[in-house]
Amino acid sequence: MTAESRPAGDDPRRLLSDVRELAGRVRRDQRLTHVALLVLAAVTFVAIPFDWLFMQVDCDGSGCVFARRGLLYYWPPALLIAYAAIAVRYVRAARARGLGARVLPYAITGAATAVVFTAAYTAAAAYFPTHPPFDGGPLPFWWFALDRLIAPWGLIGLALLVLARLERNVALLLFALGYLALVVLVLPTTDGMNLPGWAVPSFLSGTEMQIRLSMTPSQLIIGAVLLAGGIAFAKVRRGQR
Amino acid sequence: MTADADTPDPSAHPVTGLDEVVHQRVRLGILAITHEARRVEFGYLRTQLDLTAGNLSKHLSVLETAGLIDVEKGYEGRRGRTWITLTTAGSHALAEEIKRLKLLITQIETTRTPEE
């Protein structure tokens, strides 16, 4: 662009394409996708010991009952702190570049997910012990999918969809959809994953320990996926600058 | 012509509805960046539009006089900074300009002769 005025009859296609190009450049400069993903990866990894330590497992002759209290103690404040940290980082980085930030709706969505999770977890813990779903019979797959969607890892994916929309970031949209498919349809995030005997060290044997251990692989995989995504988006950003 | 363009008359050629204040390339660029950024600093605009400070100031002054942007001057530490935000009229004017440009492109494409 030049500083001089051009005739009003300037090529409209070129004008429109300039407008789109400039808007696209601003969007790219405002993005800090890798920071969001790296913070969420860190939060996911830190959750693992909380889940392990605060899980209540009661076993008797008829079987075992477990309650993941660590999820309730850890995730609501962790989500609130994580989304606040992400928002502050976005605003500071944008300001340093001379831009406003578009992160507020994402941070609000993130905070809302903390509330949704807390409400769903508390309601389920109060209601289902006396009213087992489907009369205690086998649960359909959609039930598991819904359960995984309103767990912290599913809610992280939903909030990422909001971020993708705000940033008009197609790569993040694809990442978020893939991530959601993984945590809702593939990984048994809420019901545990049985590990083969050879993968379990002898000091972790025993039914109670097996139950605690069964919740860890899913969280490790989710943390690794978020971490890999964060690193990939950081590399792409570095390449663009 | 004012920034608050009226609804275009469908029978009129779209070029008659173009606002000279907004249609100028640099000013259109300023509005586009400010709309996308919500709030933009003078230095960012200068870099992105590849303008001298004097030229950018002139264009900003035209837009501010037309009521399309707000200019806010302040300090960050010892460094003076100028922030630009789009007014509601500016947002409306930008949307109107883009609508008219699209209309113009459609009109050009539909009235093209086969020889072209």
C-alpha cells in the first residue's frame, strides 16, 4: 500500500483481497495457540498424582467401588487458574505487538467448563449411588461418551473449539476435533484402561493399585497429545515470523 | 457522502454508494486492521501498511474527523503510545464498503461480454 490516495475506481477485487490479507495478518499476530495447549498439557500432567492420591477405593468380596475425588479437588480450581493464565498471556502478548486480544470469550468458556464439571460431578455423586442409571444394567456407549465429554479432558476440547472459532484457526479446529474424537470416543478417560501384566511393576500389583493405575494411561496420552500440539503450533508460529 | 451510508438503492450502480473516506486504500486498510484487532497501536499500523508516521497521521486524522475511529494517546512507562479503536460508525462504514465492493465485483462479472 502507498500513502497516496488512489482513484475511487480502484480495482474492487484488489481492495477486497487487501482487506482479507490484512485481517489475516492481524489474526496470525494475535494467535498464541501454543501457549494455551502447553498450559493445558501441564495442567493435565499435574492432575495425575492428584487423581492417584485422592482416589477412594473400597474392595470387598463382591468387588471394588472407586470414587475419583481428586478430580473434584483438583480440576475446578486448576481450570480456572489455567484459563486466567492463558488470558493474561494472550492479552500481554497482543499488547506488546500493538494489538487488542480476542481471548476473553475463550477464558469465559473455560471458566464455565469448570462450573459445568463441578455441577455434573457433584450431582452424579449425589444421585447415582441410590439411582443407578439403566437400573444397574449395561450402559450404552453414548452414556460413556457423554460422561467423557463432561469430564475435564472433554471440556478442554470443547473450549478449544471456541478458541479455534475466535482465532478463525482451521488448524486448531482440526486439532480440537481430532482431540475430542480421541478423548470421547477412543480413550476410556472415566472408566479406566487395563494394562497388560508385563507393563505393571511388581510393587504396583494388587486390585486397589490396579484400579488407581488404570486411570493413568489415558491422562498421560491426553497430556502428550496437548503437549505435541503445543510444540507443533509453536514451531509453525516461529516459522511464520 | 457520509460515513453512515444509507441502504443502497438496488437500481443504482454500486459505485455511486462508495464512501470516499472509506474507499481510499490506506484508510480501508486502517479500518480493516482496527476491526480485526479491536484495538491497534500506531506503530503496528505503520509497519503493516508500510507508511511514514506523517502519512499515517494524516489518514488517521481524516478517519477521526469522520467519526470512524477513536484515537487515544497515553504512556507505557516513558514511551508514548497511540491506540486506535473503531467506532460503531466505523464498523458500519467498513461493513458497508465491503458489501458495496462485493456488489461491484458481482456486477462487473455479470455484465462481462463474451469477447472479454
